[in-house]
Amino acid sequence: SQTIHQWPATLVQPVGSPLSLECTVEGTSNPNLYWYRQAAGRGLQLLFYSIGIGQISSEVPQNLSASRPQDRQFILSSKKLLLSDSGFYLCAWSGGQGNSPLHFGNGTRLTVT
Amino acid sequence: TQLLEQSPQFLSIQEGENLTVYCNSSSVFSSLQWYRQEPGEGPVLLVTVVTGGEVKKLKRLTFQFGDARKDSSLHITAAQPGDTGLYLCAGYMDSNYQLIWGAGTKLIIKP
């Protein structure tokens, strides 16, 4: 069965510090991978998605970047965090076929102080 | 402007009551999905509806896709405290392979 791992679960970082959130998927090959940000109790904002190694599409201009160094690894990064980067970050994968559902990790709660 | 409008945004009711959550759009979707999310966790898929007019049941939850594939509803019968959570609808448009998300309905069921 497929599983998705996302870490860390919580993170407190000072303004101006770098960020690296990692997500890995097991049990499937060539998944579509996604990074979302979610405001408290609200819907999801797509940040980045990837249909293959090294292929990253950005949906929203921002202080963040994403990379996919391996087929089942997706990394969200920042060189210098801003206060506005605080939020709940979710990684997800899908099979890429029509109408495929998304399978989410348990998220990372990032607080920038 | 949200392509998918969910209503209500927030709903708090007593255990045993019935409720309906709506997901509406002026656009046609090839499919709609409903997810439920608990605090501190990622959303989990409940159901996918594909055919216009389709009705799917998941225990006390009934999901319906509109005939024109522009809207969907989630009806919960005899709500339980365990139904508490954030309910999100999301859809694939025929012309776009990216999921479009609603803003969510926060549901609280009081014992």
C-alpha cells in the first residue's frame, strides 16, 4: 500500500532563517506531488506541483521554492523565512490519471517568530 | 473569486440532527471529491462523484453530484460528534487537470 511521510510535524523558526520541509512517498512510482498551504480552518492553496523528477510548477509567487531530487521525494525550501510564511503546510501525491484523488501527509505546522 | 463556493462556512449543531453542506459553481466539473480533515492532520478522501445526478452513500453520509455537474451536496443524517471536522470539496474541470478546492465547511457536532 502507498504511504506518504512528511516531516517535521511542527517547526518554529526565526525570521530570516532557512527552511527545508521534506516529503516522501512509498509504494507508488512516478506520482504527481504537491505542496499546499492552509490557513487555519480554511481551504487549500496550491503552492507547487510536480509531474516528474526536476519538473516543478509554481502556482503562487512567493518566498518559497520546491525541488524534486528523486521520484518520490519532494522538498519545500526557503532561503530566508518571513513572518507571513507561517502556516500549515501539506504535501500530497496523486496517481496523475483523470479524476485521481489526492493523498495527504499529516502536515507541518510552521511558526515564524 | 472562488470557482467552488462552499456553504455554510461554519455549522454547529446538536448530536442527532441532520445537515447538508453545499458545493456550488457556475463551471462544469468532470468530477467532484469530498474530503474530511481533522485538526493537525491532512484531508482524507471520502468520496468521488463522476456522473451527473450520481448519488453515493457512505453510512450516514449521502453525496450527490448535480445533473449539470456544476454542484454537489453532502448530507449527514443523525450527526455524531465523530463527524466533527473540516469538510472540503474539490473538483477537476474538464479543461484543467489541477484540482480546484472549495474553502471548506467547519462542522461541529455537540454531544
